[in-house]
Amino acid sequence: MIRVSNLSKKYGDHYAVKNLSFEIDKGKVYGFLGPNGAGKSTTMNIMTGYIAATEGDVEIDGHDILKDAEEAKKCIGYLPEIPPLYQDMTVREYLDFVTELKKVDKKERKNQVEEVMKKTFITDMQKRLIKNLSKGYKQRVGLAQAMIGNPDVIILDEPTVGLDPKQIIEIRELIRELKKDHTVILSSHILSEVAEVCDEIMIIAKGRMVASGTAESLLNELGSNNTIELTAKGSKKEVTEILKSINGIKSCTVDNASGGCVECFISCNSDAEIRDDLNKKLASKNISIYRLVNDSKSLEDIFLELTDDAYVEKIEKEESEKEEKEKALKAKQKKAKKSIAEEIVEELKDDETVEETEESKEETQKEAADDNENINKEEE
């Protein structure tokens, strides 16, 4: 449905977006998740054709957003962070105006306006001036204008910013309904919002894609740090000896706790499963387990880790090293091509010299023959 390839946007020496590549399929809700200034809005503005990319391509249903802009934009409904509303129009007047802008067939305009008002629950507000609406209703009107023309893709930039909890819940329910007939892309810096309504999550930091996948796959891939917390009734010495005897434990700390118990924090190898062995060995020493849990990262922990400055700087460093290697390789290839070209030029010069020598030989033979003929004439 949507293909974004090596997308970059540069302002002076600063990259707002760098080397973003992803594909979006039909019938899902995709979330751009990232801190403020991560490049979410810039990416969306490029995808909708509002601004041009420095590098890279965006295709919407096979149409290039710059080369075939009109056809590409027919597939998109867009709600910017600040809805593009005309405050002195009524809701109905504004939506009628949008149908004209989007060149909806005249026969379908009335039905489309009625349908989007019904879906966004603003039918009762159609005769009211937009400037007199609450922020929640203005957001609904903005969403309704994005739905006009029945686009395949609806792009929402921070759709719940500034709304109260009740309004946020209402907008989230609307987004879930949109999924039935449209592909939805929304940006947010609110993790709970993205996790709740999105099928796929793309985490962006400083214009770079740092992770993507479902919430479940991100938790499975990045959330397990294989750490175990144990509370057991026994002596510190006995428990420590048992832990030292178990394979797969990288490190552990054992501290005395109240009631004759010890608390243990155990770090294991990534592929180690020690719980069965741990249970058996503790039971053999009549040590009771009061608490045994795997300590895994939450989605919030993963987000904070991936968007941390140190982590992003590491990515930037790797990018810089890769670019330097590519430059060095290109320079090496260029030098090799130049050497080959110089060799060819030398060979051509040698060939020309040979040709010149053969021509000179022929001229010398001709001159000698002419001289012989003249001598013979003189003798006669």
C-alpha cells in the first residue's frame, strides 16, 4: 500500500529524518512512536506531499508522491496536529467545501458528508460555527475532513494532543472504527495510546528508525533481560552455595531479609532456563520458595532505552563509520578505474606509435623506390 525508501530530510547540517525505510499494508493501524522532535511530523508531511524530501522516495498505492502527486494524494486523508478548520464556517458548510476541494462527484457529495458526520458523531453539530465547538469536537471535524473522498489511507498527526481523558477515549474509539475501512497511520509520543490502538509500532528517535513490530514482538525481542528475583526461607550461605552450583547463572546477589528469608537477584545467560533446577536444589535442602518471578522489561522500558541519547548516538556513530567505509570503497574503486583507464590510454598510444612506425617504413620504401628510378633514368 505504502512504500517508503531511504527517506531523508536535511535542514542545513541537521537531519530531521535520515534513511527511513518501511512498508505499510492495508487494513491495519500503524503508530509512529517517538519523543518530541523525533521526526514524526516531518515524515508524515513528506508522505502527504506537503514538503519534499532531500533524498528517498514515497509511493502510495504505486503512485510517487512527487512525480504523480494528484493520484497519490487521492489515496490519502490527512489530519495535521492543528486541524485545518475555517472557524467562521458551520460544520456542514466546511465539509461541503472540502468535498469541492477534493473533487468529489457532485452526486455523491451530500451522501459523503452525511456519512462522515455520522461516523464521527458530529451530525448534531452540523449547523454550529466551528469556532464555538470544544477542542474535542474540532478534532472530530478535522477527522471528518480527512475521511472525505473515502481515501484508502488516513494519516493522523498527534490526534489526541490537548484533549481531556474522555475526548481521548472517544478519538481512540473512532480510530479503531476507521481501521475497518481504511489503513490508519498515527503519530504520538504517548506510549499507552500507540500500544492500545496500533497493530504495528515504529519507534523513531532523532529521525532514525530504531525498532519496529507489534507490541508483542518488541516485548519478546527486546523485553527479556533474563533476570530472576527470588525470595526464599533459608540461610544466606546455603542459598549462595546452591546458586553457585547452577549452570547458566552469570551473576547474583543474596541479601538477608526479615523472617529468616533471603532476597536474591539473579542474572542469567540469555538462553538459560534455571527455574526447574533451582526449585529442585532448594527443595533438596528444605528451603522454601516464597517468591520467584522473571523480571522483564515493559514496553515503556524498551521505549526509554531505544530513544535514549546514548543509544541513538551509538546508531549515529555506526552510520558515520558505515558512510566512511562506503566513501573509502568508492574512492578505491574510482582510483582503480582511473588506473585501468590510464593503462588503456598508454596501450592506445603504443598502438598509435606502431601504426606511425609502419607508415614511416612504407614512406621510406616509396622514397627509396623513387630514388632508384631517378638514378636509372640518369644512367640511360
